[in-house]
Amino acid sequence: MPKSKRNKVLSLTNVKPQGSKLKDKLIESIHEASDLYSSVFVIELVNTRNTSLKEMRAQWGGSRY
């Protein structure tokens, strides 16, 4: 009898890990933006729809996301 194919582990992703380079770039861009802007807000978005993001962008037009 042939081998069963049901128990095979199949990875569906080809994403390579970025490592610390991406994190270092993010931290550097935050430091640069803190020099340019007077205020910094940390926002956590959970289960948001596109309409709420559009409203936020309309209210904070001159800022950086």
C-alpha cells in the first residue's frame, strides 16, 4: 500500500525573517520623526475597518503614520 499523505507538514509561506535590521530602521525613523514633530502618539488598532482609518487620516492630515 502507498504511504498516507495526510500527516505531512506543509509550510505555506516563503517569508524570510528580517532580523534586527528592520527593527533598527524602525527605531531610527522614530528618532528622526521625534525631532521633526512636537507630539508622538502610540495607537493600537484592533479589528479596525477601512472607514475608521480614513476618518483618522482626514482629521490628522499633516501628520505622519
